[in-house]
Amino acid sequence: MNSYMIQVFENLIQTTIICSIGICLLLFLKRYLFKNFSKKFNYYIWLIVVFRMLLFLFNYTVVYEVKESKSNNAVGNNITEINVPTDNNFILYLAYLWIFVAIVIAVYTFVKYTKFKNLVVDVSYDIEDDDVNCLYKDLLKELNIKKKIELRGSDEFISPAGMGLFKSYIFLPDYPYSKDELNWILRHELMHFKNKDILIKFAVLFVKIIYWFNPLVYIMSNRINIDCELCCDEGVLNDCSLKDKKEYALALIKSIKMSKNYQSGILTTEFSKTNLEKRLESIVKKKGRNGIIIALILVCISSITYFNFEEISLGNFNTLRTRGIFDNTRVDLKDDNVLGRVFMH
């Protein structure tokens, strides 16, 4: 068990290093190159890093199986293992500290979110306005959304919000919206569900729990939230006139002005006054290029790291392998004469 924990922790650190470089690279590219591409591209390109960070256990399994295969072949090919005695207790303590903190954060986040969702759902109410319900049904058909998403009124929110991964809701505050405002608000919330943004937000939250010690993960999370809203704005306003964009911008300003929502990272819309200028600027701009080829290149580069069989592990400094030197013999490197003969061979 201890050996397994050390190996998992080693792979976690390796994944952290690789993905930290990836985060820095994406931040640089998004600042100087990707700004010419669509908001949708800039949003979904983060999934390369997110999925890579979530699949570190898969990477460990592949590497472990390959090492086992090499070890078995070594017996038949006169491969010698030269063991360097070392103390892995420090790494083991770090591994248990990592998993303890991750569990605490996960439990706290789950309990907090569950209590909040249950409270909001319990005190919500049916919307009896036939015009609102008719508009909502028409938008569901227009956006081709098959998932059941309940539209509810709520006094817990003072700006619109959606939540729920499996059983989903859109909550409207008790506010006299105009028909045009309501149209853009509901389009915005439904576009989040159409884009599977809640699923992505939960994936990012899980990454934050696993890599709680990496500050770059929190920077990535904030940027993903910004890009999520920009992508949603772009999707809502696709092929819209300048007049429509102005109406949408006014509805957005009003919603952000009222916003004091629960900031959890797992609501569909979490308005931020600090990002208002950036979103308004994005609304009036033309849609950028898709950048599919660049995305495919980055995916291919990222996939190479899944199969890094010759990795350097934190706890594997106690095992050195050399082929064809000894004949099924284990040698202790504390013997300086033997060590000299190994390197002179």
C-alpha cells in the first residue's frame, strides 16, 4: 500500500509539472496568438490541460504496466537491478498529507454545495406567467435542447442562475424583466446548458481539489470562468444584428449590476463586475477563427505525455537498471569497488 501511494504521488507531481508548463504556455498563447481566434476555441482549448490533469491515474497505470513488462523481460535477458538504499518516508508523508487535504476540501465543497442547492430548490416556486413559460418552451425548441431543465422562480438569487448536473434548474429572481430582457437572459442560461458548461465546471472543480497545492490551477480556473462567459455570449449572439447586440449588452449590464450570487464555481452564470468591460468589448467584435488545426496539434503534443515510459520518479532513485553488465546478480552500490567496475565496464 505504501509503495502504491508513493508511486501515485510521484505521478501526480510529474503531471503537475507537465500541466503547469501547459497552463503557462496557454496563458502566453491566449495573450498573443489565440486572441485572434473565436471565444469558443479559447474556452475549449483549456480542456486539453483539464483532461490531462484528471487522467493522471490512467497515465500511472500505463507506465506501471510497461515497467512490469520490462521487469519480467529483464529476467530472461540478464538485466540486473542495482538497488540504492534510500528513505521514502518523507515522500510517503507528503502523499498522505496530499490525500488528506484533498478529502477535506472535497467533503467541505460537496456538503456546502448540497446544502445550498437543497435550500434554493426547496424555497423556489413555479412561474405562473404563461408568457414567460411559452417563451421558455420556444427557446428550448429553438436551441434544440432535449434535457429537462426546470424553470423556477427564486428569492435566493437576485440575478438569474442555473445549476444542477443531473437534475437541472434555471432560477429567475422576482424582478419585472421586459420581454426582450427575459429573452436574452433565458437564451444565455440555456446556452450554458447547451455547451455543457456545468459538466466542465465540475471537472475544473475536481482538478482544484486534486491539485489544491498548485497556484496555477486557481489561475486556470479563473480564466476558464471568464472564457466560459465569453463563449456563451458569442454563442447567443451568433449571426445577430448590431441592434440585438446592444439589447443583449444592456440586459447583461443590468444583471451584473444586481449580481450578488453565491460564487461556487458550479453555477452556470456567475456575474463579475471586473470582467464587464471585457465582455462588452467581446460582444461588439466579430467572431474570430476556429483554430481547429492548432487545437489538434496541441492535443497531439499533450497525448505524448501520456506515454512517457522513461520518466524520472521521485522515489525511483533507488533503482538503477543496466542491460548486459551482470548475469542475474544484485549488487549493492555501497561497495565503492563494485560501483567503479560498473562505470568502467
